[in-house]
Amino acid sequence: MSTDKVYNSIEEVLDIAESAEGKTVGEFDINNRLDSRGNKGGIGQVLEEGLFKMAVNSRAEADFVDLGLELKVTAIKENKKNDFSAKERLVLNIINYEEDYKDSFEESSFWQKNKKLLIIFYLYKDEIDKKDFPIIKSVLHNFDPVDLEIIKQDWQTIIDKIKAGEAHNISEGDTMYLAACTKGANAKSIRKQPFSNIPAKQRAFFLKSSYMSAFARRVIDRQLIPSLFNVDELKSKTTLQLLQERFAPYIGKRVSEIAKLVDIPVTKNKAFNANLISAVLGVKGTKLESLREFSKANIKFKTIRLEPTGIPKEHMSFEQIDFHRWLNDAWEDSQLYEKFEYTKYLFVVFQYDETEKENKNKNREPYLKGIMLWNMPEVVIEHELKELWKTTKAILEEGVQLTPVRNGVSNNLPGASFNGICHIRPKARDGKDQVELPDGQRITKQCYWLNREYIAEIVKELS
């Protein structure tokens, strides 16, 4: 296609986009791109050519350059709750380590290219051919003022890492909504960085899938998401600083004191901790994961209880292992990588003091020590965490060794002494609560865990 169609207004572009709603992507595949399995980004290219009559390009400026409008085509799927969720993150422009740190946010290539987005959602379904995916919704995306303040902070976090010579340690968990993902033919696609001799993986800015899920639900299902903070607060303070402010009046107080102050009853119910934290944050009765800042940033909440020694009594458990997936997935598609690369954690830390040693007092009550927002550092993800994945995968390939012992059955999966950071151990109702291994054997349900000593190391800065 030699010349692009010229559009005179954003409204004209939106009209064309909306005319495709209810049609399938295959109806616009004028060059049969969807016949090729190797054509990554094919559906976006199909709509550029077949719907908008534009040549496929990789220009640095916005797609509709005269209008400052960037086109993004992205997949959503329906989950079991009949909600829409993003199938993937929304990848934006490549990060230029050598140049991007020189600009302010307002002058940055990121903002110039992405401040106005035309987002077209299509519905992904496993069971149908991609040509039959229906186009669901087209929407102009102008960043919400509250979101924009967080995105500015995220952008600055990434730029600060580049300035510190830490581009090789950028992690998707570093930030809230806007993050930096690896981008290239493979993991070996690397670039020079200006303030270090260590090569860094090529990365691109992207909006997290959790952010895109919340956006899709708002524009398609009209779901309103309650927010913790307002735009004025976020102009002068980070999310962490604002969270610390909310918790500050309760630091040093015992659980029952805090419950009394926020007017909720103390119970042994599993939901008590989450209810207590919601009340402290001023959103009593609201689930943390449904708050804008938690849902869009994929922040998960964990309570940590430290003994007087500063070390938790227990290791920290995560989700049940899908051994079939563990065996078959590549590292960057794995359950383990997905959990720690894409997730931030709000750790709410309680501690028992010296007067409440476990053996002396059965009715112990901890005090609130502090909070922290944590994501696993990239260096740990790529070393100790990957080591757990590789070792376990090798064991699964050979077949897990199950050995009868006095108290049940032992196995040769990596245990608590494996590498000091992470390990695998059972988490089940009893020995009969089992799953099938890829080799057909059955094993008590297992989870992956972070070692209690590693957790103590993470939170020691709160002392």
C-alpha cells in the first residue's frame, strides 16, 4: 500500500473504529496475514491495513501522526465470573537507554507517542480460529488524572534506574501501572546502557495487564472502581508514602487496640486481617483487591508476624503448584516467574515483643511494626527463583522420587535448605489431599514458599 488514508480529526478515526464493532478481525484481513502462524502482532497489522487503510509501520511518532493518536489493538477474554479481563499487557514504545533519561516526562518519547491512544478490544477465545475473534469495543483512552500521576511516578522510577546504571535490574514489579518488559527476538536481545558497562535486556514501556483489565471493565461493563487516593495527594506523594501515612497512627499498637480504634470486632476468622487493613485504610468493608490502586497495579496483600527474634515462625506460602504446567512452560511463561515478576506485595508486618515469647504466653498479641511495598528484585528472580524452577523441572523430567517414611511420604523436590530464598513443600488438608504428577504418580498438594529467613531479611529495614 503506497499511500495512507488521511484523517482530518480524531472523531473521524473513532467513527471508522466503531464501525468495526461486532465484526470479526478476519473481515479486515486483506493481505491474509492471519494465515501465517509466525506473524506476531498480526491482528493489529490487519486492522491498520484493512480498516484504516494505512501501511504497517514502526515509526517512532504516533500512528495517526497529524492527530497525535496512537493505535493499539489488544485482546480481552471472559473469565469464569463473566467479567472481562485483559489477555495480555499493552506494549507501548521501546525504551532508549541512551536517550530517554535526558527528557522530562512531558517531553519524553513515551508521552509524545502515547498520551492519546485509540484502543480496539477484540475477544480472544481458545476454541475458535483467530479470524473469527469478534471486535468488541473501540475507545479513546486519555489517561485518568489520578492514574496519570501514578504513571508519571512509574516512568520516573524506570528512568532513575537507568540513571543509576541499573537498567539490567529493571523489573516489572518495580512500578504500579506503567512498567518495562523485555522486548526482542529472545532473552538475548541486549543493549548498552549509558551509566554501566553491564549489558541490559532490551525493554519496552507497557501498561500492566491488571491496569488493562480494570480499564476494559470500566469502558465495556461500566464497572466503577473505588480509589484510595485523589489526584492532589498523588501530585506530591508516592503510593507508598500515602499508605504509610494511613498506617502511621497505628504503628506500635496491638491488634485489639487497632480493631477498637477502627471499630471492627476481633475474630479468628480468616478474613479478619484483610478487614482490619481495609478499615485502617479508610475503606471499611471494601476488599483490598477491588481498590483501584490494588487492582490496577496487581498488588497482593500479605500479613507477616515476626517472633521477638525478628524472624517469622513460618515460611511464607504462595499458590498450589500445577506440576504439568511447571514441566511444559518456558521460564518466562512459568507459574513461578509470572507470580513474582508481575506482582507487588503490600506486607503488613506485626511483631511479638520480648514479653510474649511463644512458650510463656499462649494468648499472644502482636503490635503493628510497619508496612512495605515489595517486589522481588530482578537479580533474585533470575538467579535463586530460576534455580528453583530449573531444578524442579529436571526432577519432574526424571520422575519425582517418593519414599515412604514414618509420617507419610518424602520426596526429592527442593526443600527449605535448597538456596536460602525459596523452596517447595506440602500445603494440604492431609496426606490424602493429592494431585497427579506428570509421570502419573500422586503426591500431596505442594506449594512454593519463600524462606522465613529471607522474609526476615526483606522486612528488617522496618526495625
